[in-house]
Amino acid sequence: MPTSLSHSQELSQRATTGFERAFGYPALLSVRAPGRVNVIGEHVDYNGGWVLPAAIERYLIMAVRPRKDGVVRLASDSQAGLEEFPLTAMARRDSRNWDRYVRGVMVGLEGAGYPLVGFDAFVVSSIPVGGGLSSSAALEAATGLALLALGAGKMDRLQLARLCQRAEHTYAGVPCGLMDQAAVLCCEENHLLYLDCSTETYVQTPFRLFGWSLLIINSGVAHELASGEYAKRRAACEAVAKIFKVKSLRELQSTDIDYSSLDDLSRRCVRHVVTENERTRGVVQALASGDVATAGRLLNESHASLRDDYRVSCPELDLIAATAQRQEGVAGCRMTGGGFGGSAVALVHTAAIKTATAAIAAAFAAQYGRIPSSFVTRPVAGATVNPDFREIAS
Ligand code: GLA
């Protein structure tokens, strides 16, 4: 056994020992699925736009073993007890617990003609739930890859991402776009996933800004995407697309729009989406030429647009972004993910991480009486089956 375990190895070990404790025998394999941070391109995936997420060094690990009796048993180290159901009852939709994500993926796989077996699964995760870092997409992806590895067959990663997205729609009630599931499944180490959500094709974009890192600051305000605000924004965008007779807002440029025909909500939504698409393309260009200052400015503008036009930020995220943006060595900072809480992401020079983090913590503590958790990440690889399981188990 290695003397010093990496974060992911330590989690793997917790998953394997947790599995044995819960079920009384060892797991057969494990899947490691990362969370994601979106660098820019927010609330545009369901508008056919361009997004730029990275997989992060926070993981969900699912250890599994097949069963011969057609029963599914799910356990985790964050909740007591087991969820247990036969394959014949997997489609039930009344659960409010995390088994609904697993069920959604199982139903999708079976519907696509993949044969399923019963299984035991034990889950551990370091992706904060409600942190806007795609803990649910990681669970969906892990479930999909685990079931495929247990014998269901092979599936293209983007196809699996779409299946997981449908699980989120039907089993969690969130009409999300494709970004989170695609990021968790398709990201490559040291790259951002430049995904065109209209053609559903992507380019792996190198993240090689020497000396610069991604700092993630979690506001600790649990976001609730299913609460209806997310769906409301999506519906408003779709209504505007109809007015302009386009398939999605991605087809519009700023100059195409006669804002006078729109009500306030529609005007703000369309302005955010159209300008965010322009900003995302701008960040890709800036990163390609190493222009950190421009990339950072666009991140700041993205935050302002999400706060003022799309209105999906919250005071805690605004405080984090504004404080970070003022710090020496911070190129830019914005909220990331669906919003209404969750996390912010900052592009920070490595030498400034300590001082920037301390300044954000101090400003936040002065206002809210607590310190937001934060961590630095580099872009890591998407979900993998059995990354270091055998090594640790031996
Ligand atoms: C959530 C959704 C994504 C995306 C983001 C906002 O994370 O799951 O599909 O819409 O919000 O960019």
C-alpha cells in the first residue's frame, strides 16, 4: 500500500472498505467520476450555445459488485441504511433520495436495449452536494459506467452523457442542458471541454496558462435547481427563440435583436445568452494566445450578466466575486454552474492563491460569520472505471 495516498486513492479506499462493511464481501470494481467547474458559458447549454467546463479534483467513487438475484442495493458513507429494490421495480419515480439518479440511469440503459443485472453499490464523494459542482452528474455517470462495466455493454461517452441528462430530467425534475454530464464523462486531463451544445461536438482545449490556477470557492448556500427558477429561465429563452423564429438563441447575434418587442424578463434573458456566447468564444481565443487579462475580464463580465440580466446569482456569490476581482493576482472571478448558491470560480496566479483566499474568507466572514470552503484544482480526466482500485485493494 502506498505510504501517502492521493485524495482520489484515499476516497477509493474508503469506498472499498465501506463496501465490505455494508455488504460483507469485497467489491469487484469501482468507478471514479469527477465533479466539474464551468469556466465560462453559463446557462447557454440548453440554448444551443458554447460551454467551457473542466473536470475537477473532487470525485465520487462508486464501488460495485454484481448480484445474481436481480436485486439492487445502494449504500453510501454519507447516509445511514440501504436502499434496496428489485430490478423489476427500478422505474419507480417517487424517491426523494439519491437512488433516483441511479434509477434514472438504469431505466435509460434498459430502454436503450442494454441488459441489466442486480448489483450492490457503495458510494463515497468529495464533491459537495449543492455546491454547483455537478455531484449528481457524477453519480449518474458513475452508475452508467459501472453498469456498462458489469456487462451491459459499450456505449459512446457522449451518448451516455445524453442518457444521464435524460435521467436528470425525468428522475430529478431538472430540465438541464448537456454540459455537466458531458464534462464528467468526456473531459481530458489539463484540458477544458469546449462543447458546442447545438451540434453536440467538442474540442479539447489545452489549459496551459503557466502559473495560473482555478480556485473554487463554495458559498455554502445549497442551490436548488429543481425549485423552478432554472426551468423558468429555460422556458423564457425558448419563448424568445420562438418569437425570433430560431431553433435556439444560439442563432442570434447581439446586432440581430430588436429588444423593443420584448418584455423585461425576455430582454434580460436573451441579452445574457447572446453576450455569454460571445464571451465564451472570446475566452477560448484568449486562452489560446495566453491572454489571461482578457480571459479574466470576460469572466468578470459573465458574472455581472448572470447577476444583473439572468438573475441567478445570490448575495453570497456576489460578495465572493467582487472581493476576488479586487485582489492582486486574480485575473477574474464569476459564479459557476446553475447559480442560486453553489460556487464561484476564479482564475488566480499561483503566487496569489493564499492572499486571495484569505481576503475572500475575511470579507465573507465579516458579512456572514463563517468561512467559505475553497480549493485549487487543475483540469483532470473525466470518469474512469477502476482507476486505482486493484492497487489499493492488494
Ligand atoms: C446546471 C445545469 C447545466 C447548465 C448549468 C448552467 O449545472 O445542469 O446543464 O445549464 O446549470 O450553465
